Amino acid sequence: MPAALPILRSAKQMLDWSRRERAAGRSIGFVPTMGALHRGPLSLVQRARRENDRVVASIFVNPIQFAPGEDFESYPRDLAADRAVLRASRCDVAFVPARASLFPHGFQTVVTVPGLSAPLCGRFRPGHFEGVATIVAKLLHIVEPDRLYLGQKDYQQSLVISRMIRDLDLPVRLVTAPTVREEDGLAMSSRNRYLSPEDRRRAAGIQRALQAGARAVRRGLTSPARVRALVRAALKGIGRVQYVEVLDARDLTAPRRLQGPTVLAAAVFVGRARLIDNVVVKA
Ligand code: AMP
């Protein structure tokens, strides 16, 4: 049996570890996660493994990125299982901090990326991206990685973090990796476990609807409203649609006519699961 994956609990332990590795000339790839790991985040670990000498994953269900009434309390937590799959993906160490160590009494500083945080999920999850940017900024200071790995599944998150890295001159390279999908196209997500078998079957329709919109864009449709309507029509019967947006993929602005990289994004409640997905296409 291989030794269990080492777990570091304090910021000091983590930073000491990273500084030792870097002093020895080894590069570090970092994958922040909230645990309940599946093939999506594990694909980031595997990519980081190929591109760095050392791989760090963090597991932390970040309280400040959940709005009141969201699933913070019930978010799936299974450290033993996460530890095993990280080990199998050849991660070197997991950083698993206690809540009070990252958010001590009196904590108040936040990082806000207002423009990119406003549309899409930002409209419905107040404070979410502020919570994400703040925790990622903190983790980057604690881990000091050479490369940061995020999934395209959370497209807006990746743009927010990319902007933050540039604006704050953080010395890290962002790598955004493709969405890992089930065979029927459903984007893998820790929230898929909330789906009943019937909901699970329907949920695959989200990606099909976005692909139908993307095909229309590729064929030359340049009206965002018409593409949105097409996707909405294709989503009929799948669940309660929270949003469908068709935006400039570079800065999430709403163009009058589609031109260049375009992101089609949707959030849909299927049963009690809120599922998001996106497709990027060139108009
Ligand atoms: P989470 O634990 O949900 O915050 O996800 C951890 C990381 O895995 C984030 O960078 C996500 O964007 C990424 N991720 C989640 N699902 C997928 C997926 N299906 N494919 C690729 N990356 C993913």
C-alpha cells in the first residue's frame, strides 16, 4: 500500500513546504477545490502533474462564497475519499485548513472584481465571486505556486481570477482546462449527486441546448437575443432556467451583434441541483 497523501492543516506548514520545494528548484502546480472530488478537478490534478515537479491541491468548502440559503451546510464533504483519489492522481500534498485559521475573528478584507462578477452567476449569487476571489488570493499567498489550475466548467470564475492575477500582479500563471463530461454530455459536478435518476437523464439536455445555440452561431446567427431564445427553447422540460446568456467570451459584456469569441452559458435548477454549463464558440 502506498503511503497516505500528506495533509497540511496550517498556512505556515503549507508555506514552509512550498518554499522548501521552490528553494530546491522544483515548480509547483496548484489546484484549489472544495472537495467531493470527481473526474473534473482530478483532470486538473493530472494536468498539473504533467506540467510541474510538485502538485498541491487544497480542500476547503469556502463559507464566504455561499450566499444565505445556498447549500454550504449540506455541501458534500468526504475527506477520506478525496485523499484517496488525490493520491491516485499523484498529487503530492493536500492543504486542508480549518475555517478559523483562514477566517480568524475580525476578518474583513476582500478582493472584488466588480465588472466580471456582475453578469451570469453574479446576478443570482450575491457576494459569490468576491468570496471566490478572496479565497483564491489567500490560497495563492499561502501556496505560492508557479501555476494555478481552474476548470472551464466555471468559466466566469476563471475570468474573474485571471483579471485579479493581472490587476494585483500576482506571480502565477493561470491554466484553464477543458470541462470533463459524462458520456451523455453532462458536465461533471459535485452537485450532480443531488439528481434523481430521472433528473440525471434530463440534465444532459443542458449541454445539448447550449450546443444547439453554438451551432447556430457557427452558421452565422449574430443576434444574441435569437441565440438565447433558441437555447431557452431547447431547455424546455429540463428544469427551471435561472439564466441563459450569450456574451463576449473575453470580458462578459453583452454585444449588440456577436463577433469573435462568444460564450453561451446557462444555469438551470434540475430537482434541487443548480447546474451550470457553458460553450465557447467563435462568431
Ligand atoms: P470545485 O471543488 O467545485 O470548486 O471545483 C474545483 C475545480 O475543479 C474548479 O477549478 C472547477 O472549475 C473544476 N471543475 C469542476 N467541475 C469540472 C469539470 N466537469 N471539468 C473540469 N473542471 C471542473
